[in-house]
Amino acid sequence: MCYVETWDGAAPAVSGFGQVWARRDGAFSLSPTFVYPAGMARLGKVLLLEDDADVVKAVRMALARDAERVDAITQASKVTAALADDVYDVALLDMNLAPGEHSGRAGLETLDAIRAADETLSVVLMTVYGGVAIAVEALKRGACDFLLKPWRNERLLEALAAAADLTRERRAGTSLNLDRLERHAIERALARHEGNISQAAAALGLTRPALYRRMEKHGF
């Protein structure tokens, strides 16, 4: 199923920055999409955790004008590495992120992993109608909002924009202390391993490219 606002082929489900035509059978086609300039992307970088390829395509189309980019992860086991390698403004999480999963427990576990990796990152959930109870549990665990599938694109944008703003507010209050702690941790790791990047990265739980980016950020 394609989670966009569906029309019977007579009109575009998403207009203005690219068009998605959706039919009753769930198939869709699309016209060339205008990508919003990165400096003007109000959502920033979006981390999408979803294992349904059609949903990934639909979300990317819906956010094409408003997101700097949308990175998709299909397995919960990859979320920690993704958050170590890059900094995202908002995460959009399918509560049933596992083959054959319908209870929402996989989503709760993934939410916990996101919160452990970056407690400032706001998370918006996606669930079906029967998953409202598990979504409420997720809100108690730190998620900031949830959407019911299928959603309206206006509601998707509204929820993600509010969540991205919340992420920025959280980071504005903690960024100075976090930067200071991060720089100190990098200095200690490099000193302990006599400047060996691979060993220092492993000690910090980072990949080599991620450590290089952080070193550049701190002026090493």
C-alpha cells in the first residue's frame, strides 16, 4: 500500500514540488521532483526507520521540498551506527520495524535504542489504528508524537516540523556542554592510543569517518 493521499489517477496526491499519482491498487507513478535547497529545508535531515519500500518512497516524495534529505534504515540493528555516523533533526519510526511484527514491541525497542544513542533527537511514530495503545506507551518512553497509517501529508509535515524544532531547542540548551565533553573524550582517546585513529575510533564507539568528522568539527 502506498501511504500518500490517494486519488484515482485523475489528480496528483502531492503537488507543487513533484507529483505522485496513486491508484486504488496501491501502485503509483511520479513526475520529476524539485528538491528544496538544503539551506531552506525546514525539517533538516530525517532518519526514516521503515522496512516497507513503498512507504519509504512515499515518505521521500512527501518530504522532498521540506527535508534536506531522508535516510532510510530497514533494520533496527543499524540505528546505533547511523546515529554515530551522522546527526539528524528528526526520526520517523515505524512501530512494526521487523518482518511479521505486529505487536509494536520492535518499535519500542528501537525507540529505546534511539534515545540511548541521542536523547535530544525527537522521534515521531507511525502505527496503524489498532496500535494506538502501544503508541501511547512509546510517548511515555520519550517519543514526541505519532501518526496513524495511512496519513495525510499535511499532518506528516506538521508532526515532523514540530519534532525537528523540539530537537533544535533541546540541542541549543545542551550543545555547549556536549561539545566540550566530546572534545575532551576525543583528546583522551587519541592520547591513550598515541594518535592511532582506528584504535581511538574503536574506543569511542565510532567509525573512522565519523571520528574524522568530529575531529574536523573541533579543529584537530
